Amino acid sequence: MTSGALWIPLLWITIVGTRSVSFWFGMEIQDDSPEGYLEGSPLDRAVFSILILLGLLVLSRRKLSWGNIIASNRWFFAFFFYCALSILWSEYPFVSFKRWTKELGNVVVILILLTERDQIQALRAVLSRFTYVVIPISVLLIKYYSELGRTYNRWTGEPAFTGITTNKNELGCALFVGGLFLVWDLMESRAFSSGRSDKVDMMVQGVLILMLAWLLIIVQSSTALVSLVFGASILLFIHTPAAQRHVRHLGLYTIVAACLFFLLYFFPALTEMIVEAVGRDMTFTGRTDLWADLINVPINPVLGTGYKSFWLGPRVEPIWNKYYFHPNQAHNGYLETYLNGGWIAVLLLIAVIISTGTKLKKTLLLGGHYASLSFSYFVIALFYNWTEAMIGGPSLIWLILLIATLSYHRSSVLEIERVKGYPYGTTSKYQAKLQYYSPPKEAKQKTRRVMGS
């Protein structure tokens, strides 16, 4: 831990990625009722408020230039402030405002990570502790404390494994985030392994990967499994010499991939074969039916219903009456964004995605080690939101997307420092330490000379 302030983002990410504080004290409020979904838990609200205030205190002591932060992340903050503006036309403005403050908390905790002196070590410390908590405790709860680690379908009685989270989908999401970090960390450990302690660390990581594999098998979360395999494949590919030569064409490859994705709709037989191969049906477990019903709900197509407001009020009663469960999300992050913010929010979100992709392309060209993990998280987070609504609010997928999206320009100076051993993929005893994510042209040229020397 590079500083004591890292406990704030660690607690925030752990609470968001596992279970609420109120659950552990038996004070949780079921959100499948209108009252519970509207009000939430007072204890959880107090905990999040304390963490936000502490985070703001930390950032105020670091004397950040908020103007530079907003300018460096202009598209994200345009989306962020538009969400705040949409509170004005929400039918429940106070509830919408309370939910927006959690979005503010997401930004605060990510900025704490990015304003540490060693950003990569800070991110690594938080993600490793989160992973080392989620995986073993989930195994413990599922095997020996079934009243905490399992739930049962109220209609069929079939068991569902939840581990340290509250449902199967959330556990799958936590396993994906922790598992992809383990793969990246193991690759880095192999590159820098120099002693017995490193070998012990690698053995521990191997045991955790075995636990992870067991959890993925019994949880049967197709989305998490496909995401982890796809993300690990991206990590492995990026570290190959061939990938380094093709990074500059990343934008073109993205357009081609998007075109191929949409072409699948014109070949339903091929689409069905792919979907069934990962254990899904063509309705994505009823999601496509829900999407069709939500699109037909009359809302303002330009402005939406207001931040996190669509599922409030009488408009959702016909949907709740139609399905045997009470959905409280669209199970599609992009559709959810449209319902709450209209086409303006969708277009701003697209701008955020494009700007993030451009920034990550630059960091990949510079050869940053953490860039490969950020890029993998970014790609899979976009994929994950196709079947789950995890854009905005307290969501683990949204948090890792923000880690890839937000950047902080500490300095315009390129520092060269001596390091023990050789950086991965280079033969120099020196490495370029960038204090920003989008360096100017002169810094890029210097960095390429250093990394290539």
C-alpha cells in the first residue's frame, strides 16, 4: 500500500464488488419492492457518505488542479455533469440526486488511486487485496457456510452459488475482475522473478487460479467465463511482438470487429451456434424479450427519464406484472443509459468510449505494463454491458472501466529512473516513468528512444 489513503478505494471497491455493509449486520433492505428500491438502506448510505467525505478530504490535501483534471477527461466529465443535469427532469429528483452522489464517490476513489505517487503500485495493491479476499472467502462460504454462500430459486428450488456476493451474476463479475488481474500479475511475476519469495508468490497465485477455476465451474456464469477467457487472450496477445506492430492500427481493427459483430444479426444460424456454445439461448435467458418491452415504453427519447429514474414510479408496473421476477435494470448498459438519459447520454457515452480507446492506444504504443491490463478491462467491460446494466452507479465493472477511462496529468516532465532488473520486453536498465497518460509529442519521442535503446 503506497499510502494509508488507499484504504478508502479498497473499502469502496470491496463493498461494491461483494455485499453491502447492511447485509452483514442483517439490516439489508430488499430492492424488489417499490419502497426498498426507492429509499435504500440508511446504513449503506451512511457508509458511502463517510467514504466520500474522507476521499474528498484526501484530494483536498493533495491540492489537485481540478481544471486540469476536467480538461484531461473532458468527455467523461461532460457525461458526468449531464447525468447531474438530468436530475432536474427526474420524477424523483431527491432519489436521483442520492444515486448521483455515489457516482461522485466512484470518481473520488479512482482519483485517489491516480494521484498516488506510484499509480501502478497503488492499483496493484488495491486489486490484489480485493482478489485475495473475494476468491478464498467465496470458496469458504460455498463449501462450509451454505446459508451465506448459496441461495435457492423461489420457484424451482434449485441452488445458486453466490459466494461473498448476493447473486450469481455479481459473483461472476467479481471472479472475472479478480481472475484477469491474477493472469496479468502472474505474467508480470514471471517476467521479474528473481528469488525464492517471488516463487512463493507465484505458487500462491497458482492456488488462487485453481480456486477461481473451481468457482467458475460451479457458478456456471457464461458471461464471466467468456469474459475471462477473452480478456486473458487479449493480455497474452498484446505481449507478443506481432501485437506491438499492429497496435497503431487498433482503430481500424475495432471498426472491422464492430462490423463483424453486427453482421451476425444477418446470419441467425451462426449466431445461434455461438450463443449455444457458451451455454445461452437466443433470448439470452429472456433478455431480448425484456429489451423489446423496454424500448416500447413511452419516454422522452432525447432526454430520457432522469438519472437512475426509469425504474421508479408506475411506468414499470406493466413490466413487473408481465415477468415472474421484478427486473430493476435493463440487463443492457447501453439501453439503460438511453432510458435514463436519452440519446444525449448515449452519444456522450460513445464519445467517452472513443476517447478512452484513443488514450489506451497511446499507452500501448509507449509500452506501459499496466496498459495491457487497462485495455483488457476496457474491452471486456464494454462486452459485459451487453447483457448487464453496469454503466454508472456503484458497479464493479463500471469502476474498472473508470480506471481505464480517467487520467491524471501529474507533471509534464518525463522522468527516467533506474530499476532493478529489466523492464518486460526491453533490454535497458532504465525505464520511462510517465506521470501522465497522454504525454505530449516530445515526451512520446523520448520515451520511444528510451524503451528501444
